[in-house]
Amino acid sequence: MEVLGQNSGSNHEEMSESGKDLAIEFAILRLPVEMLVRFKCVSQYWRDLINSEEFQSLYLHHSNTSRDKFHVFVSSRRRQGQKNIHKLGFVDDTPNQVLQEIYSKRFKKDYEIVGSCNGLICLYCDMEFKLALWNPFTRRYKMLPMAKVNRIQGGEQHLSHGLGCVKDDYKVVQIIQSFKKGNLLETEIKVYSLKLNSWTKVEDFPFGGSDFPNNGCFLDGDLYWLAWTKPTAKHLLVRFELEAEKFDQLELPNVDDSAELHLGVLGGCLSMCESKEDSAVIWVVKKRVPWAVQDIVRLEDSDQASYFKIMPLAYTNKGKKLLLAVGFNTLLWYDLKDNEAKEFFLPRFTKGFEAVMCIESLVSLGVDSKADE
């Protein structure tokens, strides 16, 4: 801290004249966000530097290329109805790895994760129909205004969400589907812009007869959903372009429609996991390259083999191991070479969970954001 004080004092004028001290900037890019937040109290210079859009952009780029800045966040649902958020430290299969419960005064219960992008997490409370954007590293959050939604008397609503960014704006997409006696009656699409702090309605939606049971995933300016058409019992791969705010349909890999399918992002590519009993086939699609099988997971000797749902989250150890979400209460490291799995469980009485990858960032939620203290 004394060194920081010297740099921000006697060298301050020199650094102001030169515009920046690249050596110091590159050094602090390696520090965790928690430490950088403390550094803002050292001097006005450090506060201005760390709060600047240029530095925040540099830090985000560095986090995207640094494995120690990747974290897994898990929102679990208990049998009693309570919801909790946990974090798995770095994406690394170190011994005695455990999930740590996140301290959050604002989101300690009732909220679940529905999306993640550039260090921001989108949270939803189904009891109060509230949405929030939250940076768990800077510990700042912003409650979103309520979107106006049509209510059908005697019906029930299912919601699916997605969070992404385009042109320095973060957008939340909400798909609201109204059902009555099991029949889908109406689908509404709402898009929230953080820059405008308001919702707009997407009028053109060609997939109104399809069910969207899961949340979307974000990759390179677009959100993707795996939809289900009940009349034909077929899956659809749907893309939403955040800039144009338009939907289209993409080609699926050659999967079995009777299998459990999970859409995600793996290793920077759109992925599809096709699960059948004790095994899963992982498909990926790369730019200008069609869908192809990348890995096959077999869990015959695992205690979780009876579970049908297998979701890949991230590679580690230079791609030798794969982090998987399995069943209703288990995360495990899977060795792709030896076909061995090392499990660790979520808290007791967990009946379901959502897991997302999240990188450390200084992304701001605006001057009207609040501290989660």
C-alpha cells in the first residue's frame, strides 16, 4: 500500500502528463476485483483509474484470457423452498474443493440465477416477479423495473430469461408464456436495456407455438434457446440477435429427440449435450464449421449414473478434464482420458440447481446501482 501511495503522490503529475503508467496498469490487471475495490480508497487517482471505462474494458479482456478469473456460480433450490447462491473458486480440480455460500444481504434467499455475461449475473425471484442485475465481485446490484405483462385469468405463466451484451449495452430478454389447462395460449417477448433502463416489446416472434422450458445462453452478441414443439415433439434451436432484436432458427446437430438435451457454451463455442442414461455426447459448432462430436462422457461407475441430466460447464487442466453438472445435486470433474469422475455434492436437501460460468469484472451497473452490503 505504501508503494501505491508513492505512485499516486509524487509521480501523479508525471503520470497525468503521460496519460497512464502502463507498467502499473498491467500489474494491477492481474489483481482480483476485491482488491481493486479497496485500492479505490487510496487516492483520487486510483479511484479515477479503476472507475474508468478504458481500464474496466482492459480488465474484462484480461479476465477472459486468465483461467484464475473464471468462477462457477450455483443457485440451488432446497426442499423447503429456500434458494441459495454458492460459488466454486477457480475452475480447477484442486483437492478438497468445496462450494462456498455467497454472502449477500440483498439476495441471500428467494433468488435464482437465470443468466451470466461479462461478470454480471441476472437474478430472478419468482415469488415477487423481480429481476436484478448483480456484479458479485464489485458487490453492486440494480433492480430492474417491472415489465408490463398480459395476465390471463385462470392461467399460469412460465418465464425464460437470457442476459447478453452488445455495443456496450447489457440486455435482458424475458420470454413470457401463458398456459391454461396445459395449453399454450400466448407468448410475449420483452427486452430490457441497461443503457436505457427500460423494456421494449418484440413484435415479430415466429416461434409462438413452441415451449421454452430453459433459460438462454449468450455467445458473441447473440442469445440461444432450445425450444420444444409439442405437436411434432421436436426440438428447435432458436437464436436472438441482440443488436437487431430479431429471432431466427438454426440447424441442430444429428441428435435423438428422445434424449435429454442441454444447450450451453463450452470452450468459447456453442455446445449441445445429448444425455442418455449413463452417458452423454457433447457436440460443438465453431465458426464456419458444422456441428461435430467433441467428447463422449460415460458415467457407468458413478453413483450419479442413474440420472438423466448431464450438463458440461467448463474445461480445465488444458482440456484434460471437464466440469459437469449431473442430476439434481451434484457437480463433478470428469477425466476425459481415464473416464474417471470425482464428485462433490451441493448442500443437503437440494432438489435442483442452476450453474453458470462467470468471470471477474469491474463492469458498472450505472450511477444508480446499490451496494450489496
